[in-house]
Amino acid sequence: MQFPYQLPVKRKYSLKNVRLETGFEYDDREVIRTKTDVFCIDIEDGKIKAVHPNDPAADVVDGKGFLMLPAFKDMHVHLDKTLYGLPWQALSPKRKTVKDMITYEQEIIPELLKTSVERAEQLISLLQHYGTHFARTHFNIDPTSGLKSLENLERALENKKDSFTAELVAFPQHGLYYTDSVPLMKEVAAFESVGFIGGLDPYSIDGNIEKVMDFTVQLALDHDKGIDIHLHESGDSGMKTINYLIDKAVENPRLQGKTFISHAFALGHLSPKETEQIAEKLAAGKVGIASSVPFRGMIMPIPVLKKYGVEVIIGNDNVQDYWSTFGSGNMLQKAHLIAELYGYETEFELSRTLEFATQNILPLDDQGNQQWPKAGDDASIVLVGASCSAEAVSRMSEVKALMHDGNLFWKD
């Protein structure tokens, strides 16, 4: 889905009739409504230059009264492995384990790679349709793919560079030792475009938590990369991996704030006391959690993690691929799901939940003071058909326009 109208790249221009949140309205001490007003916004060199009172007569781009919010970020997605753009295909009941899926990937990847550039671009366009301008994307590094998944993904991103940006995670989807992926991981870790070293279920796939984690940590340290591993394992092996990685981050301060555990399903099976203890430990080690907000058989303890100051980032994960049939690409939908799961129903709670789509940027602080946008902020925004953040989350309001690095794209 393409935005049919684009202003020239990074030109200096202004918008009028742009709706911004200005504060909260209270009944006693309870927030009952979000106050807004319309403004003019000046854009220059990819930044917001100024915000000033609205001039409806100005000969500038008309924001049409739409609500301006920070553009969305998808912090866990697989742009290289989508079926989007191909005929519909649901999951097969024959493939039940990660190892089953590895075998299947080894069969289908050679054919899928032939069209992966085009399909990655189509998936990026889908994400943009829902207001996402940035993603952390994992790409396969395995003997079947070689470096081809990375090469094709980089081509797709180059073709979309004026409207979309991504940070890349080298992901040994077929295991480090279960298949011979170690040499490839060593090679790709030296690439400047790769920001993170990934990993996959070290016990159930490779049979050795310490060996896999030690390799992953050392590779990240050697090349000054972050870490973002997939951990689907629950129970003792899952918790052992989480604790081992936290200990490594504590031992190596360079990894703190750059180390993430994606999924971390083991956290969804702990007692309340155990959850509090591991949340405190994650926060102390500055190890973050990347979640797609699963709800089948577990509810992740996102509120407790946030309470202790753990960085929690959210993504769609699999968008219409052979791992999942449910991913939509819509980060507002993810925020909406979080609100439903954890009972965030009030005006104030819903407004705070927007942070899971924007990755912690909110127009108003908890006291209702306007904190975004300000002069100097990145000119990466969405215009949505909503009266406020709370409505946008609750109703998953339609994105009308997307701005990335000052480049504005209209849907209508």
C-alpha cells in the first residue's frame, strides 16, 4: 500500500491546522479528557523547526485538523521472511516445533529468496500504511541463506530509504551449532550495517546454554554490537538463559542498554514474587525485553517490568508469514491489545499506552505537560483521524499521513 502523494525530499515547508495535545482536563483529580488545539508546524532539514499558533489562511500544507503523533516504531519484525504479496497460506498443523520449522525453511528459502527484495518492500509499505517509519528487523544467517537474506534486505531498505529506516539483527535462525552457522555469524558481525547479534533457544536447539551465550556475547563485544536473542524456552532452561545473559551484561558494562531478550516466554510462567525479583535484576543489568505481546496460554508481565524500569520494546514479529498467520503490521493494534490485556481503560491509561507504539515518546507527560513536539525533534510523525492519543489507541484510528525524516506522505 503506497502513499500516493509525497512532498519533495527534506524541503523546507510548513503545515497548518495540525492538532496537538495540550493538556489534561480533570474531574477532581481524575483525568477525564485530553485537551487539544490546532497549530502550525515548521519543518526544515528533517527536523521540527518551530511550533506556533495556527494560521488557517497561511498558504502552506493543510493538516486538515488531524491529530499529530510521533511516528511508530516496530522493534521486532522479520522483513526478510514474509509471505505478504504471495497467495494466502495458513499454518500447517504438521509443523509443531522450532526444529520442524528449521527443516521447512531449509526447503523453501532458496525459492523465496528469488523474490524477497520485492516482498520486503511490500511489507515495509504495509507497515508504513499503519504509521511505522522505523523497525528493528532480524534477518536469517544460516547455511541455506548464506548472506543472501541480508543482501536482499539491504536492497529493499535502500529502495525505501527516503521513507523508512531499520536497524539490523543477524539472526542464526537454524541454530549456531545445530547447523554450521558460526562461520557465517563471525563474517556478518563485521558488517557496519549490522547493529545486533541475534540468537535462538540455546538449550533446545544447540543443547548448551553457556557455549551459545558465551559465543554470542564475545562476538558482540569484539565488534561493538548489541545483542537481541530469541528465547521461546520456558521453565528452567529459559530462566537460566535469562539469568546468564543478565550476568554477562553486568560483567560487561558495554552491553548494558544494548542487550535484549526477545519473547522471553519464561517470564510469563513465574509467581508474582519471582516476577518481581527477575524484573529488578533485569533493570539492574539494563537488559531489555522485546515482546510481540503474546496471549495464548500466558500473559507477559509487562506492567511489572515497566514498574521496575526494565526497557520493554514492542514489535509485530511475524507479519503474514509461515510462522504466524496473525501479524498485521499495525503498531496501534499492539498498543490496543496491551490496553485490553492489562485493563488500561481510562483516558489517562490509554494515553500512556501509546508509548508502546512510539517506543516511549508521548505528547504529554504524566502531569499533562506538553513535552512533544518541540523544536529540534526529529520530523517523523503521523497524522491520524482521532481526537487524542487515548482515542487513537482505543479505536486503532486510521493513519492519514506519515512523515519520515521530514518527508511527508499522504494516503488521501
